Amino acid sequence: MAGSPPQEHLFNPTTEGDPLAGLGTKLALPAAARRWLEGRRAGLRPWGAFLDQRRFGAPRTFGELCQRLAHNGERFQSNYLCVFLGLILYCLVTSPLLLVALGVFFGACYVVRLRAQQAPLVLFGRELSTAHQYGLAGGVSLPVFWLAGAGAAVFWVLGATLVVIGSHAAFRQLDPAEAPELQMEPV
């Protein structure tokens, strides 16, 4: 097709400065990520208030439980993100084989990146695109992740996060200033 602009691909090295160029948007990902992180950092509540044992108690009704879950989930969102990241870090530190698997995967991705800058990779007489090379790196790393128990680690982190965050949000009482003005008395 003469006259049509060249199609931009997500893994095209010429569009590396704009990571989302292949998606048709001009959003600068690092700036957006920086704003998101600044927003999370600004929303971080003091850990003393987050862990204040005097503010914990069992909810009296199901309505109060739902209200606590919604309110505390919104109020302590940044703290809960830190708890989630801490559980991921704990899981990685206590599983050396999982660290090895991640090292193999990121090492393979680094080799693909270096190789893409030098010359295209030819396999069985066909030139592989950078996307295919990343897929091959993931495919090679998949058995190592399976041996390391990455699936179990992912579900452990998700389950532990739900238990820790859910119990905190359910049992932490609302501050009197944040409690709703009109409350219905249970009958």
C-alpha cells in the first residue's frame, strides 16, 4: 500500500521512546507511573494509626461490617499496597528457587534485548521478531517457574493478602469523625 504510514509495532525499537506507541496513544508511561506512585505515597496513612490496637473490635452487624470494609479499604489503600508488596517480598526471600527462576527469566529478557540491538535472530531459516524472542524466553523459563512452585507462591500471596487486609479492614473501627451521621439501630 503506497502512501500509507508505516505500521508501528509495540516491540519496534524505533518506538522505544514511547512504550505505548503501538497502542495508538501518546500517554508517557513513566510520567503516569510516577504520578501514580506519588498519589500512593501521599495517601499512605501513618503506621501507628494503621496498627493502633485500641481501634480494633468486632463489628456488631453485617451492615457495619460492609461499611468498615468499604471505608477502610478506601482509606488505607496505600497501606494495603505496602502490605501486599511486603508479602511478595517475603515470598521471594523465603523461596530461593523462585529467585533463581526470576533471575533466569530476566536474564533471558536482557539477552533478548541486547541481541535485538545487534542483529535479528534467525532460527530454522526464519527471522524472529523481538516479541517472538520474548515469548521464547518466557517459554524457556516456564519449566523453571513450574519447578520453583511459582503458581503456589502466587496463590499463597493472594490468599495471605486477602486474609490480612480483609481482617484489618473488617475489624478496624471507623474513627468517630468519619462515622456516618445517621445510623440505624438494630431491632
